[in-house]
Amino acid sequence: MKRRFAQVDVFTAVPYKGNPLAVVIDGEGLTDEEMQQFANWTNLSETTFLVTPTDPEADYLVRIFTPSRELPFAGHPTLGSCSMWLSHGGSPKRSDEVVQQCGVGLVRLSLAGTRPAFAAPNLLRSGPVADDDTTRIAAALRIDETAIVAKQWIDNGPGWVGVLLESADEVLALEPDAAAFDDLKVGVAGAHPDGSNYAIEVRAFFPDVGSFAEDPVTGSLNASLAQWLLAEGRISSPYVARQGTALGRDGRVHIHEADGEVWVGGDVVPCVTGTVDL
């Protein structure tokens, strides 16, 4: 069956400088196995499938798959899927927002600004990082534990633990030991100098079925980083985070607070559109 399909670049206004996402707009009727197999074939960090929601409050339901498993939530798939749902005829129930259903529940996306933005979901795990985990993280990042300014569990689905370093330069200088991460998914941030176009530099490291990767631009991580750093007064809203520099990308994540919520925005650029046989 031919299904509408797009590959988009997220968190960038310049094609091929952000984080790519494959979106099957007509995901209805596919089995879990078929979705997982196609996501494995695309070999992108995430592939999404849009289907009819089961919650009456939602506009659509998105299934999010890595090449090896399904995720309850991820940021750039949320923005990219919403953009493709709208551009392929989706009509939201509300004039100013879209409500996405996914594994973590309902996620609201604002249409009020110049770019789509999602409300950061509640954390599934928060709080202090144990000393033994801190030791493992420092070893995996190949830094001394004293270089860690702050750390906290900031898991909103993928399993992130957040680490704050003193500066953006320290973040960019990291040469992690892939074998030492084990099951840890570590997001690292450091401040840019005052007067820069960006507030922080972000990098995201994660293992996945025996392999290790760095994510180009990560919405879920930036969402939970913002919740943590804003709550502790370590950063002020609004701000722009830069990510992907170490990989030759140039991602931009736009963060702002409104009505007690953290909103995560980013541009979406279609790069490939057409149909796929599934």
C-alpha cells in the first residue's frame, strides 16, 4: 500500500543542518512489527507513524520508533510529526494549539509563535544522581568529577540524566568513552559567554542495542534541561540552545516560559516528500 511519507530536518531553518526525521503520515493499519521494521530500515534516530488517537482530547496519535525500539516521547519527532500532520491536511480541534497523543500521554503544541513549540512533559524521574552513577558518568565523559558543576535525573521518557559543565568550550571539548556509558543516557550543557547568540551548548550521548551515538539535536533533552536549569535559576527565559556543533550540524532549540510551563520550539524543514510502499 502506498502511504504518504516525508523526511524532514528539525531544529533548523537550513536543510541538512538539524536532526532528520522520517514521518509516515498514513500510519493507520500497520502492525507494531511493520513499524519497527521500517524504522530499522530508515536507520534514522527516529521514525514516526501518525494514526487515529484513542484519547478524544488528542488531534492525532504518534508512534515513535528508533531502529531498535519504541519510545514513549521524543522532542524532534514531536515537532516534525506535528508539522507534517498540519501540512498534509490535519485540522486541529483548537485554533491555537495541537494536542498530540504519545506514550507519555498528551503533549500540547502551540501554534501561536513563528515556529511550533511543545509544552515540556512532566518528568518521569527527577532528583539527585547517586555517587556511583556520577563516577560512571565522569569516566564515560573522560572528565574529572570536579568538572561537573551540577547533575540531576531529568528523564521525560528516553531516560536522560543531565550534567552541567562550566562552559560551552568544555562541552565541545568532550571526547567520551563510548564503552563506559553502559545503560546511561547523558545530556551535557555548558554556558556560552555573555553576549553570545546562544545561552548554552548541548550534547547528548546514548547507547542503543550495543552501539553508541551522539544525537545531533535533542528536543526531549532540551525540554528537561530547561525545566531543571530554569527551576534552579541557573539560566533565564527565553533563551536559545545550540546543539550539533561537534557533528557538523547547527541546531537551534528555542526555549521560553509561559503560564508556568516550559515551551520548546524549533523550525522544521521538509527535505523529502512522496510515498512509501508499506
